[in-house]
Amino acid sequence: MKKVRYILLGGLLVAAAGCTKGFLDINQDPNNPTKVTLPQMLPTCEQGLAYCLGYSNSNRGAIGLSEVLGVYMHQVTVRESQDQYGATGSQFDINGAWTQFYSAQATNGNGIIGFLQNTDVLIKQADDGGNKVYSGIGRVMKAYGMSQFVDAFADVPYSEANQFSENGNGYPHFDKGADIYPQLLALLDTAIVNLATPNGLVPKTDDVIFGGNINSWRKTAKSIKLKLLVQQRLVKDVSADVSALISGGDLISSTATSFMMPYGAGTSPDDRNPGYNDYYATQRSHYQSPWFYEILKGYRAPFNNIEDPRIPYYFFNQNTAGDAAQNITDYRDGAFISILFGSSGPGRDGSQDKSMTVFGMYPVGGRFDQNYYSTGGAGDDTLVVTSTSATGAAPLRMLTYADVLYLQAECINTGLVAGDERTVLKNAIQESFNMVDLVVTRAKGAQDVPSFATTDAAKAKTYIDKVMAVYDGRGAGSPRLELIMTQKWIQSFGFSCDQYSDYRRTGFPVLFDPNNPSQAPGGFFQPPINGDPTHPGAQPKVPVSCGRKYPLSLPWPTDELNVNRNAPAQKLPDSYPVFWDK
């Protein structure tokens, strides 16, 4: 499907043709083997999966879907084409994520990171050798990765992907998402059986996600299965299967054993979270969404007047509350400086590298905003974003214990299963705070960061109690589902793939709509001013606009359409939903 595949295939055919046993063995290069072992392939597959889904860092060859979807889910604002929902098939991040997912090999300074081709080879070699655990892990990752690409693109190559033969499978047809999903559930069922029979080799340190813990992989497989079933709840009756999984109790059950790609603080090779790129890039590009910020500040529904204590973990303010921004800016609230989605104002394009608010510790391993924490929100930071006290060692949180609890709360709310919705939601929010503590432990480096389990336990409890009071004041069904999904959106900051699916499935959280006059800046971006002349409510109104509707799926990559003669014509993203989106 990509040129590199044909090069690889051709090389293998040439190597195989006309050779007798043992001939030219003297020329075999031990540093470039024609066949790699399972322990060598597994970490490559795990890294490739994370790179395809997280944030992008082109310097490291990591190009992920969250780069676009983080903007569509209004947690990040950028000046690139995904602003105003304008990402097309030629978008670098969409093409790059697709290529990394499907290509036979994608290389960067850290080695080969292609995902699907490598994972298919891993599964085949594990099956051929009777190595059940590797086989099971490979199937779990393949099912999870494929489901994310179906959820993002609707229809994708599957049955003919990565097959080379004379019948034309080098140009794979696009399968319907509704046809792919049952096969992914079957993959997971096979994986669960294989993981229950640990014959042959068992991974150890080569499994960078779980360190060879078979129980964690089994629970992850069942939790992914739960996620895929809930995703389909609007188009088929999944209540019996969902009930069996939840009552079985064999799902992800702790923060520490959540499905996460760990990242470190190393720079040679660079194993930091790709989203940490803004801490050392020559140009910073990820502005923090004012919409997301205002919900966390309690300026906006549904949690009016409830300030989230996770703010100094989520954002790092480079500027002080009283200092001027580097240039005129769309949006400012004290030390928080950003731009607006869909802005056509005078502050949209001015450089803010030295004053913009950037990712904090929680999503990417950046800095904890000690001054925001200490001053109760005023902020007093200096321009030290490149400080070595930040590490980049935050994991990519693909499916956490909190996510599983939020899924259960959604199932109870929508009548799929019986249960105590309030208790499950409260536990989910508490686990969201526990995950912040876990990230802090892994990523804080030399920074002195308080813990919600100890130092700030009272802050976490107060916040949760206030949120639950909002819950108690709402009626059953959709009003409470909004709270469940908004809290899930808040805790998943840094990984936007499931956010995008959740929003299309449930309609929540409520997102900023630049086409809605009632949400226009000056009408929307006006929290209480309290005498602060730097507050956005005291600033001139900034015009925003968006001539496009919300994308129901991502456009197919132009690179694929140009080379694959069996690819469909390009879609209109705002009128091409995924099969489960009703």
C-alpha cells in the first residue's frame, strides 16, 4: 500500500530467488537480520501503537491522531488546518498517522515504528511457534489499534491490508466499519483464550507496557471489549455482553495497571512523551483551549463556580499575571494566555512562544505550575519552560481504570446494566485524581509536587463533593450523562481518540461552537471580571467563525487515495459518520 512495502517485498524476493542452502551465508549481516525475534518485535509494536494515537513529534517520527482530535475536542487550539475543522486528507498529521499505522516499516532515530505490519508478523510468528502469550498480546494491540482507526475514519482497509499477491491485495479495498468490528471482538476473544494458556515464550522486560504481566493484558483485553460493545450500543443490543463483562469483574481494576505507554526522561535515544515537544521545539504550537480552561476554572457549565484543583498539573503559565504578553493575544485570564478556535482577530497570528500557556505535567510530563498553585491562581512564573526540572516522562494513557469506571457509569445511565450510578461516578472521579498522582510520581523529576492522596486530599474531596452535589441536583438520564462524559473528557486530557468517539456517541461534553452566536466571544468568553483589567471580559470582543460543520469522521489521507486504485473517492467529513454514530 505504500512504496516502502514494495521495496521491502522486492528485497525479500530477490534474496530468496536462486539461493541454495547455506549459499552466501558469509554475507549475512548480524546487525540487520531478515527475521527478528518476538522479544525484539514486541516493544516496537507497542511503541508504534502509541505513536499512531498520541500527539505528534515529527523530530522523533511520532505522528498521532490526537494532534488533530485534540483540537476537534477543544482541549488544544492551533493555527493549523484543524482550526475551524479544516483538516483535509493532505493534513500532515493525518497522512503521517495513517502511514505509521499501515506501513511495513517507518523509521526514525529510534528505529522501526510501523504498527500493523509489525503486529501481523508478531502474531504469525507467535502462532507458528506456539507462543500463546505473544500471540494474545499481538491480537489485543491489533484489535485496539484497528478499532481506533475505524472510530476515526469510519471505513478503512482491514481484510486485505498488508497482503501482497497477484490478486491485487497490494491495493486493499476499504472495509466497512460495521464489518470490521465483529472481527475485532473475535480477535479479543482469541487473545483472552491465548493469554489463559501461557505456553512457550513469556515476555518480560521486552513488554514495556505491562512488564510481562499476563493478568494485566487479559484485563485490558476484556476492558477493550467492553469499550467496543458500548461504542455500538446505539445500533445493536449489547446489554447481555456488557452485563457479563461488568459482572465478571475481570476488567482493569487499578490505576497502576491501566493500559498506558510509559515514556521516560531520556534524550539519547529520546523516549520522552511526544507531546513534550513544545518544551524544546524552536516554535511552540499547542495553545491550551480557552474553552477547556474556563470549564476547569468553573466559569462555565456544567460545573459553574467549581474550580478544578488539577489546573496547575494540566497547564503551565509562562507569563506572570501582570506582565504584558509577547504580542497582542486573543485570550487572557491572569497568567493564562492563548488563542481562540476559529479566531479572525488581530491576535491570532502573533508569536507567543515566550508567553503562551503550555501543556503541564499531567498530559506530557511538563512543568507543575508551582506559582499558580501557591498563589491560588494569580500565577508568577518566569520564562523557564526549557528548565531541566521538566522530564517528559508522562505516559500515554490509552485506557485507564478511570475510563472503565466512566464506561460503567454510562452503561448504568443508559440502562444497559443495573447499578449505583452515583457511586461509580464518584469512584471514577477519585481514580482520575489518583492517575494525576501516578503521573506525578513518574514525571516530576526534581520538581516538588503535592499529592492528591496526601497533601491535597482535602482539595480533591471538596471538588468531588461539589461535583456530586451538581449530580444530585440533576434528573436521571441525559442531564447526568453530561456530567459523566464531561468528567471523563477532563481526566483524559492528553489523549483525544476516545474523547472524539465519546462525543459523537453521546453528544457530550458540550463543545464550543463558533457558529453559535450565543457562544461568541464577548458573549461566551466573559466570566466574572472582578475588577481585573486583563480579564478577557474586559477586552475587545474577538471575532470567530467557522464555515464548516463538525466532522463526523476524519478525511481519508490523500497519500492513500493517490496510490491505492481500490480506494474510495474522498468523503465529506461532516456527512460521513462511523457506523455506530446515530
